Amino acid sequence: MANTASARKRIRQNEVRNARNTARMSRVRTFVKKVETAILAGKKDEAAVALREAQPELQRAVGKGVMHANTVARRISRLSARIKSLAAA
């Protein structure tokens, strides 16, 4: 248990930040899952719309420090490549 007032405050702050970051990551996962399900269903237009909705959420996660910028860039790139490949198939 924390002994100093500053350590107790730090624990409180960490709990709040953890809750916020968990909610943000859950939101990101939800948006990405919509893209994934549309891709698996073979619906290119629906997947493209879902990706356009997911991109701001992913970028917001970067801005808030929840995800790394390269991770988000890689995910967006891979998802868009998969959507692009739906037309050829």
C-alpha cells in the first residue's frame, strides 16, 4: 500500500487512465472487427465504409498514446490491402 500522499494520488490517476485506455482499445477493436467481418463476408463496399469509419478511431488511439503509430499504420495498410484484393477475387 502507498505510504505518501503523492503515491496514493498516482494510484488514483493510474486507475482512471487504465479505465480510459481500456475503453479506447475496446472501441478500436469494435471498429476493426466491423471491417474484418465485412471482408470475410466478401462485401467490398461495406468493408471500405467500415475502414473509413475505423481509421479516425485508430488515429485517435495514436494521439492519445494508447497505440503506437507504426502499429496503426500497419493495421490500416493490411486491412486496405485485404479490401483491395476483394475486387480481384
